[in-house]
Amino acid sequence: MIEEIQELYSKVKPKHPFITELAKVVDRAPNTIRTHWFSNANFWSIPLEMQKTVKDFTANYVTNQNN
């Protein structure tokens, strides 16, 4: 599922508003999302229990940004 999230995340432009909104949805700090969850240095460490939520949110965000 991480690969799917990475693919979707690559389509998000710009990243900052996305990370801010996702942080609200998953009740985490935006800095945690940016530096831990969406970081190559941390091997995309999205907690397993949050991966489906993150994937669904990201897919919806990408769809809405393109409309």
C-alpha cells in the first residue's frame, strides 16, 4: 500500500496544504506527517493502521485538485 500512497503523493501539488489537511484528519502534527510519514529518510513510515485512511484521503485530494 505504501507504493500506492507514494504514487498518489507524487501527484499532489502543492504539498503544504495537503499535509496540513491530512494532519487534521489523522490527528497528528503536520511536521510528523512531513518528516516521518512522507520521508524517504524514514522509509515512508506510515503506521499500518493509518495506511488505508492516508491512501483514501490522498486519492480524494488528488481527484479534487484536478477538478
